[in-house]
Amino acid sequence: MMNKFTLYGLTLAFGILGPILFPAYMSQFTVLWLMVVFSLTWDIMGGQMGYNSLGNIFFFGIGMYVCAMVQVGLYYDLAAYAAHSGAVKVNFTPEQYFTGLALGTITAAIVAALLAVVFGWIVFGLRGPYFAIGTLGVAIAAGELMGAWDLVGGGGGMSLPGFPGDSDGTAFFYVLMFALAISTFLFLKWLYASRFSLAINAIRDDEEKAEGMGIQTKRYKTVAWSISAFFLGISGALFGNMTGFIEPLEVAFPTVTFGIFMVLMALLGGKGTLWGPIIGAILFHVIKEVTWTYLLGWQWVALGVLIVVNVVFFQQGIVGWMQDKWPEKFGIEVDTQLGANDEQQTEAVK
Amino acid sequence: MLNNISLLGMAPFLNVQLLLDGLLIGALFALAAYGLALVWGVMNVKNLAQGDFVIMGGYIAVVFAENGIHPIIALPVAAIVMFAFGWLLYISIIKRVIERDLFTSLLATFGIAIVLAQALNLMFGPDVQVAESGFETLVLFDGNVTVSQAKLVAFGLASVLAVGLVTFMKKSRMGQAIRATSQDARAAKVMGIDTERVYAFTFSLNAAICGAAGVLIAMVWVIQPFFGITHSIRSFVIVTAAGFGNLPGVIMAGLGLGAMEQFSGFVLGAEFQQATVVGVLIAVLIWRQVQQNKHRQVVE
């Protein structure tokens, strides 16, 4: 593999220098790291474990709402606050703001992870397409139900406490989101080098056999989903505070935008690899931001076409393609004899 | 919510009204779901663009109605147009996903669904539309229950289509070839069936069925570019509950879902319609799991 430290150095330099050199694009950079978190967490399930969830955005929205409820609920009556739906500005002292944010983010992460356990109990008996459709259903239903819950502002949404002081907090949330992306990456790097990844890869390759070999598949699946939910919960809490206004369908549970982006980015970069989702996220976000406004309403059509082309013609993704092309650089040894046999076998099966 | 329930208890005719509306619309859901069961059973492709085919058919009817042509005439036209569209889609994309893993077909058709919904949105705008059919409304039980004739006509046409489909699958050479392929594709190939052509035909037939169902739905209900995903989920609910290759089951599940939606729409409010469909989906999936767990031992 290409010199690892160059890659780390480049990423770090990009993360630190990018917003310093181009401060006007700071919030774009924040969203970029959010995208990296999205595709990395999707890949735990979709890439490493072979469980393709279409509803991971659920945990993002849950994190956002839980954090908001804690932040406001600590100091005010939540129902009265939400009823104003942002019309009356309530001032939080800096101390209240940061305590609320910290406690809210932690609660968001924990609640999201716990909900993953609860939903895991429901959906993990489902395999393949049922799992994908079931998770999609959960995410859609969550958006609809939140929209009907008046305590958190219902469909009209609610505004969050404003960032204290003169600045609008863009730089503050950039640093937090960047740190979240880095910690997610480091955690997954550690995780993928452990026995845990062997177990979830075995589930991907053949769940029945893995179960037969004594792997407690249900437990591994639940833990893997809780891990993605944990990081997604934090990302939702941060993003909600960054935008300052949350609303169920477009901001918290955007199934057809963020929810699909995370799948697409992981596939584009190469699912089941550590760097693939990151490369896919950066590439996708940059292309999207550069071309989006010039497409004049056709951008969503283009998004659909990109999904189809990506899935049908280029499913291995960029990193997967590179591994096929230059396996020796990734430390993969190709046994040509075995490869030939494999081909014969697949012929025979056909 | 409780008020609405007690209202149902006090006015028995309201129940009849909701049930009737639900059954009449449910027949149309069952039609689209039968198409999905066909494609799923024969090709093992889970088509998430199912609902968008329905909406496309619906817009053909709307275009006809706007130009002063009765939407019923749009029925054969929509079926033919959608058949051709399905064939094109098969040759360009679906052909390449049949032999791949399960998620590929699901995500590819999801991509197609996004493209179709957005293209329709650009062409017709996001407003809710209806194909005016000019039918009268029948009044039953001293004015307590009303039924629009359009719904009865749509129900009748859907039944005719269903009978026609079943006859086609049983009697015609192509229908027999489709059933043979779904039983064992390899054996069918050995026996000289051009399975590639069977797949193409099955997918196009499904698109045609959806197109026809869409015309009827546009006549009796409303369509909007982004309603496709709800229709897709409905089809999935029905097929998952009934299992494929089980036509009576599909019809019963379709009618049941239609009635359930009407009642929940009345009791909870119309904005919960999508949530109801999704809720039923999750309930069905859990129920399937409980069933499965009886057959299978898991490491605990």
C-alpha cells in the first residue's frame, strides 16, 4: 500500500489547513466530515458485515432530537419552548449552552446505540432484501411519527439554543465534526484489526456457516449496529446544533438525501475497505458541491443515474478496483492456481 | 383519536363506507403487488421502482384526461407504453443485475425509482393530480353510503385484468414458459426455453400491469410524483404477507391493506397514511420472523 503516513499526513493537513485557507467554505468542510462519518458507519454493516441498511439515517435523526430535548429540557419546559417554534428567542448562558451540548451529545449517542439494540432484535432475523426494506421502513416511519409529536415541535420543527457570543459557532462545530470523523476512523481501524472484524466478515461471507462454527451471529450483528448508531447519534447531535433548526423530514430523517448518500458514498469508494468510504465521501461531496447548482433541477435525476451506474457497472468501487488492479500494493497475495480453479467452478455452477 | 373511534361505533354506516372504499382501492394495490410477485418469483429481482411504474401509468391517464380523452382509453395505451418501457429498462439495466446478489437489484431499482420520481416531478410539477373520469356517484342505504362509479368501474376492470392474467399464465405458451422458468431456470433452459426472453417479457409484463393499475388509481384517487415509494412499500407488504405464487393470498392481502389504510386514515388522520403502510410492513416482517423461528434453531 502507498506509504501510510503520507496518506494520514495529507488527510490531517487537509483537515486543518482547508478551513484556515478557505474560511468562507468552513461549513462545507464540516458537511464533508459529516459525510465521511456517514459512509464509514454505513460500511460497518453494509461493507464488512454484508447487511445493507437503507435506514441508518434513523440514528442520525434520533441523535439530533435526543440532543435537542436534553439541551432544552435541562433548563426550560420543553413543550412551552417547542410551542414557540423559534419565534421567541430564549437566551442560554454560555455555561448552560455548553453543559447542555455536552450532556445532550452523550445522551444522543447512548440512546441511539440502545435503540440499535432494540431494533436489532426486530430486524436481524431479516436477511438480504427484507433487512434493507425493513430498515428503510423504520427510517420513514420515524420521520412521520416525529412530525406528529407536538412536544418536539411536530412537523414545524424547533429551533435550538443559539451559539453564545458573537460568532455563529461554525469553527467550533467544524473542529468537533473533524474530531468525530477522526475518532470514528481510528476506532474502526482498531476494530477492523481485531477478532471482531473476522467474525463480522464471516457473517458477510456465509452467515449459516459462521453460525455453525459457533459465532454468536445475533450478538455480533447487534454490537456492529450499535457501533454505527453510536457515532451517527453524535453526528446528528452536532449537525442539529450546527444548523440551529431541526425539523423531521428534511433535516433529521432525510431518507432520500443523506440516507441514500451514505450508501452511495461507501459503494463509490469501495465497500468493505477502510479507506474506500472516506475516498468515496470526499469524491462524492466535492463533485456534488461543484456540479449541483449547474444542473438546474436535474441533480436528483443525476443522483439516481449515479446510483444505478455505480451499482450495476462499478460495484467494487474505487478502492476495490485498485485492489483488483494492483493487489501486491495492498499486500494481497493472488494464488493464480486457485484463481483458475475458482473460474472453472463458477462455470460448472452456471 | 378516541372520538373518532366512538364515532365509528355510533354510525355503523360509516364502517360500511370505509370498508367499501378500502376494498375497492385495495383491489388496485393487489394488481400492482401481483406484478411484483411475478418479477420476484421468476427473476428474483426485488423491484423498488414498482410504485413509480404505477405513478407513470397514472400520469399517462392524466395527460389523456387533460386533452379531453376519457382516461379509460388510456388503460391499453398505458399498458403498451409501459410494456415497451419495461423492455428498454430490462435490456439496459435489469439484465445485468439478475445474477448478482440480492442487494444489487434492490439498490439498482431504488436508483431507477429516484430517477423516475424526479423526472416526473420535472415534467408535471409536484402538485397532486387526478384524471377526471366524469363518472357519477352512487348513493346507497338512504344516502348513508356513497360510492363513486369510477371506483366500481376500476374495480371491475382490475378484476377483468386479473382473470386475464391468470388465464394467460395458465394457457399461453409464454405463460407456461414463465412458470417453468420460475420453477427451475436451468432445467427450463435445457428444455429449450429462451430464459433471457422470458425474463425480458416478465419484467415488461410487470411494468404493463403497473401502468394499467396506475391509470385506475389516477381515476379513483390522486397521484403525485413522490407517491411512488409508498406504492412500492404497499406492494412489498402485500407480497411479503402473502408469499409469491399465491394469487388468492395476494388479493386478500391487497384488500385487507386497502381497508386497513382507510380505517387508520379515519381514526388517526390522513397524514398518518404513509406511517400506517410502513407500520403494517414492520408488523408483517416481525410476524414472518416469528413464523420462521418456529422452523429454525438459532445459537442463543
